[in-house]
Amino acid sequence: MVSRRDLIRRRRRDGFVGRRSELSVFRESLECSPEDEAADFFFHVRGPGGVGKTTLVRRWEAIAGEHGAATAYVGDAVADAVEAMETIIGQLARQGHGTKEFDKALSAYRQRCHEAEAATTAPQGDGASQGAGSGERPGPGPSPGSVVVSQVGLAGLGLVPGAGPFVGAVDPAQVALGADRVRAAFAARFRNRDDAQMVLSPLQVLTPLFVRVVEEAAQRAGRVVLFFDTYEYTGAFLDVWLRDVLIEARYGELPAGVMVVAAGQSRLSPTVWSDHLDLVHELELEIFTEAEARQLLAAREIRDEQVIEVILRLSGRLPVLVHLLAETRPATAEDVGDPSGTAVERFLRWENDPARRAAALACALPLELDEDICRLLNGEEGGAEVFDWLRQRPFVTDRSGRCRYHDVVRDAMLRLQRAQSPRQWQQQHTLLAEACAQRRLREEQGDDRTPQQWWQEQWWRECRLQETYHRLCAHPHRALPAALAELLHAYAHSPVTLRRWAQTLYRAGCDTDAPDVSRWGHDALAALEDGRDGIADVLSSVLASGKLDSGGRALAYALRGRERRDVRDVEPALADYAAALDLEPHLVRAHVGRAWMQMWKGCYDDALAGFARAIELAPHSADAYLFRGTTYTVMHRYDEALADYTRAIELAPGATVPRSNRGGLYARLGRYDEALADYHRVVALAPGRPSSHSDRGRVYARTGRFEEALADHDHAVELDAHDVWAYVTRSATYRYLGRFEEALTDLDRAIELKPDHAWPYVDRGETRRLQGRYEAALADLHRAVELAPGDAWTKLHRGRLYRLLGRYDDALSDLLPQERSDPANAWRPYEIALVWRVTNQPGWEAQLVRSEQLYRADPIEGFTSRTDPSAMLFLIPCALQDWAKAEQALENFLRTGPVTVRLRETMNDLEEAVTVFCLPSEPVQLLRRRMRQAMPG
């Protein structure tokens, strides 16, 4: 029986840390039946140098041994497939497996090679030794057949140029010049054709014998696991051979119990393996997690937190560097050495050309590399060649000609260069910054766009970002004020752009060891996670830093005002906008922001004056027209609102908000064709945005095109299963169709996603009211009022429900007093009239007249009859028993083409009015008949 202590010793063997999932998947494959067709038999482990591939492979080898498997390990000491087989066979022999037949053939091969070498170097008297220096005419060039023969011979050794470690070192044409001589020499030396074949094509002779040994080992041990490490090097000459052995059985069938593991920095060659990738279990190793790195350090008895923090930072959590720094067991942070040189040496271990090694280091400086930058750093003549070479390095990711180094590799190279020559570090980064600036300025020349408009161009932003990064790396403290100002402009553009700038600020600070710079980037990134409060705090810190000029301070105030504006913190927002305008009276965004806040205060004239000033300063500001259009909408000045939305669309044809706002206004005005035209365009501009489809679906539903409405709503949910608005809008269509259970399912999901939002509770309460479940509906509306105590619309819904429950005092407490303009203004007096009429209170007629006036003044349509002016302008004359007006209003209502659901809802509202207002039957009967005639079918 295995003791717990034995298990602990195994787990801690060789200080192995982490990689539990990789260990688990390998164990599962070993323990799986070899005959299981789903069992993995070929693993490919890849990752950058130093990430722990060799350590994992060695651990897997130990695990395989524990499971009784025969194992063999092939590293970078082999130079061809023959040496790989020799290495494997030797290890199998030491584990007790018979290898005599292969050993005999290999010995014969070595002897024949020695004899062949002697044969091909002996003088043949055919001019083979003559050349240009002999004064004789050169002999004829090789025949095509001779070239083929020479290629075959080289391929047999795994040395075809372009496919092996000696790329370009052997020229097949030069070999072919003596091919006929080689044949003649072989014929003379080797009377046995098999001997000649062994030398010319050793794989054809030796590999079947190798397969036989592996097969016999698998039969005896049950499993054979072959490990090929440093495969980024050996794969060049082992790939085809390994594929032919393992997959295509070119040299004989391997038993099912044979497994192969290849580990290297690069992906498997698509030329060789593309047809078989479905058989490969690919594992990509990443650097240590912090917990794994700390576990290793603890195993080395390193527990001082300062020492641990330094090791984590310097190593980048690259396993080999964590091991390296831990080996000396430093007692203090000062004892920890910089491992950069060791790391770089590891990454470039196969490159002996000093020029290429220097180029690899220099090209690590930019965050992203293209051929132009490579030429800048390495010269016009050699730059293109260096770039092509770099693109093939395993630590470089190539994305259509734009390359990035692996972070761990780049970090080590940067630290090495910064330590070796600080002066050259500054010069190189300054050179790169100036190159980025020149790219940008060339495009700006002759273009009259404003700086704000240039920020809309992605390539321009990227160029500016790279320039900022390099200036910070060259002179961190000198460049910081300008970088902070750009951070503000980035946030003015979008939170996404701010994140890119903050990441770059943080990266520059880390790369150049400038904590003050990295702190600003870190704080901005943290603020983005915290939301608006965090952003406002960072803006306050920037304002307090003293690093901004007056223009930068004005922008910071305006942006902080925007944060406060968006949470309706009106007075502080107005104060920030005022401070911004004191510093910069022509700052358009401050005028727009202040005007918007004035609109929220109900100061419409001041708001319109502010928008007018912004438009005067910036006639092409789409935002000014957009916000003024919304202000006109709130003021019920719909023609002017439509004109402003249209102008905003003209100025920003690719923006979705102005078009969506105009489409929404068209829909509320009953101009559905125009609304749909706008929403079709919104969907085309933002097909992946759920709200684009949800908003169009609402318009489809209002026009009775329910199949198309539900298709849009379903697509919105498919795009984002966590979008609350998608569920709420679909539930409204379900409710409109009387499919209440489906509506409730959607609303339950919306509440699950956003339990602190009032609107889904209001809609669920309305759905339950329509089901006659008044108490359940009231519970929902109570919760909605708790969440939004100042929302008039929510209280209006609860007030109606109180009325239906006969709780008239409660109803009036929700309906009175009537507040300033709100979405419920026209409906509210109608509800009050119903309560007062039922309770025989005076003044109900005046409330009906008030309601009629408000509906007539604001022809905005909603999703129910209570928010449909044409329907309500029919019901109110009925309640007042003005039958001539009621008949005319009914015809007006029918001319709007109401869908069946709306007609049925209005008929139900008429019956309620008959009961509450005690209406006579005869005129009502005529109206009922006319409405039934208008019903489809």
C-alpha cells in the first residue's frame, strides 16, 4: 500500500510546480485503453523558451515510467533521423528491450558510410579534381537525374536544404556534379546492392527495423512513449520521418500502445501535418501564475515578501527565470540578480550570427514591428531580410506583416538593453518616436481636420500611441505631462481608447523602470474597472498633479463634468463645466455638457442658448445637434428635433445614436416607414449590437409585423444573452400578442440579470395585471417604486392597479400631486378622473378635459392604448358623452391603421369607461359596431 508520505514525496519530486491540468490529461491518456479510438497518442507541447516545456516533458517521462511504460527521450543533440533512432534504441536497450538486429544494421551503416566517404574522395581520373584554377575547361553541369539522386541522398540523411539544420549549407547542384562519380564509386566498392542502398537511403533500411524494436517493446511493456524535446530545432529534419512512422505507417504498423510527445517553441509545420492536425493534442504552455511561482519559491524556502515581489517582477513569472533566481536563495531584495542576459541567451540559443542577434534585440524595442520599422533599426539594405527572418522566430507572432514579440521574451530583451547602454536606449527610443511622429505629420499635412477629428482615425491614434510610448521610454519624466494630456484626449474619444492609452502608459513605465509613469497607467486601468467613480477620482488626481497646462485642465474639468452628468449629478457637473469654460471659453464639449445639464434642470432656454453657442463655435459638431435634438423632443418641438437629428446624421453618417434617436421619434409620431428606414440603417451600421435589433423589433410590433418583430428580438438575445433590454423588449411583444407566460419568462430573466433595475418589475407587473393576478402585480410594482421612488411612470402603473383593487386612497396617493412634465402627464389625469368618478368626487370632468388637452398637444405614440393619443382622444369624448366628437375621433383612430391587438385593447378600455362613467348603451353600441367592422377577418 502506498503511504501518504510517499504520495507527498512524489508530488514534490524535483520541485515540480503547477501544470496540474497538463499532468492530468497525460495520465488519463496513459490509463486509457490503447485500443480506444478516442485515446490521444500524439501530444504537441509548445510555448516560448523558458516556459517549462522540458521540465514538463521530463515529468511526463517519469509518470510514464511509473505506469510501466518503456520511454525514450530525444533532445537537440541529434542531427538527423538516424541519430534520433539510435538514441531511442539505446534507451530502450537499457530498459531490457531487444535491439540486436537494429544495432547490427546501424553498425553496418556506419561502416558503409566510412567506406563510401573513402570511395568518393579517391581520384577517379575523370577530371573530378579539375576546376577553374587548373586551367582546364570545366566539365558539363549535372543532369536533372543526377540532381534528383543527390536530393534523395541528402533527404535520406534529413539534410535537404531548406528542411534541416544546415539550411543553405549544402547545395544539391554541387553534390549532383559528382553524383555519377558517386554511383560509379559505390558500384565498385559495394558489389551488394543493399549496401549501396543503405548508404543512399538509410531511412528505408533502418526505420523498418526501428519500428520492429518499438513494436516488441510495446508488446512487452504495454506502452512505449517517445519524447522529442526542442522540436523547434529537430522538427525540421524529423517532421516527415515522424509523420511517416507514426501516422502513415510507411515503414510498418506501430501498435496502438505507442505514444509520441513533441515539445518546441513553434507550431507544427502545416506543410507536413496539416492533414493530420485532428490527431494532435495541442497544449500551449503559459508562464506561471503568481500562485505557482510563489509555490516554487516557498519550496526553495524563500518567504520574504520583498524578495518574492522582486523575483516575480524580474522573472515575469517565466518558470526558467523563477528557478534561476531562486537557486541562489537571496536573503534580501538587493541580493536578487537581473536574469535578462541568461534569458536572452536562451531565446537566441540557436542563432550564431552576431548581426541577427543584435537585430533581434533592437527590434524588441517597439511594441509592434513592421518592415519599415525594421529597416529603420537595421538599415535599408538588411532590414527586409531581418524582418523576414524575425517573422519566422518562435517568439514572434506575425499578423499580416505586423509582428509582436512574446511578452516574456521582449521584457528580458528590454531589461538587457536598458542595463547595457542607457544612452543607446534613449537614442533608439527617440529615433522610433520621431519616426512615428513623421508618419503622422505626413498624413496631417495639407488636411484641415481639427485635432478632435484626427482622434476619430484609428491609424492616427495608433501612430500617436506608439510615439507617446517611445517618448516615455526615452525620457519618462519629461514626457509624462504630454502623456497625461493625451490620456485625457483618449478618454474624450472613448473608454476603449482610454484603456489602450492606460495600458501603454503602464507598459512604458514598467519597460523603462519609471514607477511614476506606470502608476498613472495602473490607476487609470483600475478606474475603468471601478466605473464612473473611479474615473472621476483619476481626473481629480490629474487636476491636482500640477502637470497640465490650462488647456489640459479645462479638458479634465469637462471630462469630470461628463462623468457627473451621466449619473445626473447636476450641480457638481455644472460647476465642473463652469470651471472648464473659465479656463477655455471656446471648449465646445463644455458648452454642450453644461447645456445638457441645464435641460435636466428644466432651464430649456438656457440649454438652447448653450447648444447654439456650441454650434456657433463648431458648426460641424454632431454632438451639439444630437443633444439639442433631444432637448427639442423633451420640449415637444418635434419638427425642430427631427431637423437637428437629421443634421447630426449628415455630420456623422456612420454614427448610430442620431439615426436611432430619429427613428425612435418617427415611431412615436406614427411615421413607421421612416422609422424602419432609420432602423434598417442602424442595423446595417451595427449588426452586432443587440439594441439595434431590439429597437427595430419594437417598430415591427407596432405595425403588426409580429413575425419580423420576434425574429429581431430573438436575434438580439442570441447576440447577447445578458442584455436586459433584449429580454424586456421581446416580453413587450409577447405581451402585445397575449403570450403572457413567454413574456413572464423573459422578464424573470431580465430581473435575474439586473435585479436593481425598476423597469423589468414594471413590465412584469403590467403582464400579471393583464392576467388578472393583481396581488402578484402589486408586489412587482412595490419593488419598482422602491428602486425608483421618484419615477412618475412607475407610480402611475401602481396607481391604476390600486384603483382596480378598490384601494382608491392609495391610488390617489400615487397619482397626486401632478408633477412637472413627465412621460405620464397625459395619462395621469385620465386615471385620476376614473378614481374620482368611482368615488363620486367632483372635478373628474376637468381631469378628463386636462387629459384631452395634453394628448392633443403631444401626439407621441406608445406601446399601449394609454400612450396612444389617437385612441385616448376617442375614449375621452366618450367619457364626457360628446358623441359627435367621439364618432369623428374614432374615424381618426381607425385611419391610423391600428393593429388587431390595439383595436381589441381600445374596445376593452371603452367597456371600462362604460362601467365607470355610466355611459348610455345606444351611442356606445354604434361605436362598438364600427370597431367590430374594422377588425380584420
